[in-house]
Amino acid sequence: MRVTGLAADPKGGVAVEVDGRPMGSVPAEAVVELGLRVGEELDEERWSRLRLEVEAQAAFLRALRWLAIHARARREMEIRLLRSGMRPEAVERALARLERLGYVDDREVARRLVEERGREWGPARLRQELRKRGLPPQVIEEALAAAGLPDEEAVALELGRRKWLRCSGEPVEVCRRRVADFLRRRGFGWEVVERTLARLDSDFRLPIN
């Protein structure tokens, strides 16, 4: 096998041609590491490494397209790339490169989500969403601790008031049930929900049933 072409790829990296056939692209540093030159013969080892670099570059570029839409956790990216049929070794190389370049940052993903949703969701819902994105437990707890979130019961009360006011004209028990279900879906525990309902009963001068 002989390298028959090396050219800049508009999508990024260097397009490689072997025995007259396009192989795909590799990062520029891989060209140096593999000692690729036009006319160079490739032994079995370098051929295998070249194929891995081509696959890793494809994974890298695919991941960049996803990241252009919104930030994603490392594990989330890994799962999607593996499901697309790419080898674990290629996926790992792509993710490591994305991390080095600052495109993948689990702590930043966690911080943003907590910042955006901390005034709408309770801790249970926040943890559930962060876990669903594949974030490590330590990263999740660090994000929650550092966020400076408002008091959980104050958030529940504000959300509960809005929901209750939209129940105008409905029986009291219907309103209570809707508020309770709504707050539970938002990740608030039963104790917080019960205290919120008691406060709403008092604020709206309704009997606690």
C-alpha cells in the first residue's frame, strides 16, 4: 500500500489517498506522527493506525456538528458515536481531542443546565436530567453546590402560586391535586409539596382539607 495523495480537506484535516483511492481525512498532527508522504509505502502497522485516525477524524467532525447545535456531555457524545457504528478506540481518540480543544466540558454542561433550570425545577428533577445526560455524580453535585440556587421552598411556592391561579373556578381539591402533581413532576419532594399546599391554602384563605 502506497500513499498517493495528501491534500487539505475543506472540512478540516488532511485528505489522504492510498493506492489511488480516497481514504478520508486525518488531523494534520497524525500526518506527522505517521510519517505520511506521497509515495511512502505503508506497512501493516501504519496502515492500521491510518485507518484508526481516519475513523477518529470522522467521529470528531460528526461530534462538532452535534456540538454546534448545543453543548453535550462527554458520555452523551460517546453513546451516540458508538451507536453510529464507530469503534471504541476511534471514539475515545475523538473525544480526547474534543476535550483538549475545550469543545467538550462536562462541568460547563452541568453548570449551564443548573443555571437555566434551577428556578423552575427541584433538586430531584435537576439530578435526573443531569444523570440522563451521562454526567458523573461528582460533577452533578459540584454543579448543584456551586449554583447558589434559590431556596427550594421559595421556588416551589412561586411555581405553585402560578399553577393555582390558573385553576380559577375549579374546585379546591382539583387545584390542590394539579399543583401537587405539577410540583412533583418538577422534582420537588413530598414534604416540600405538602408545605407549599398548606401555604397556598393560607394565602388564598382556603380550608386545608
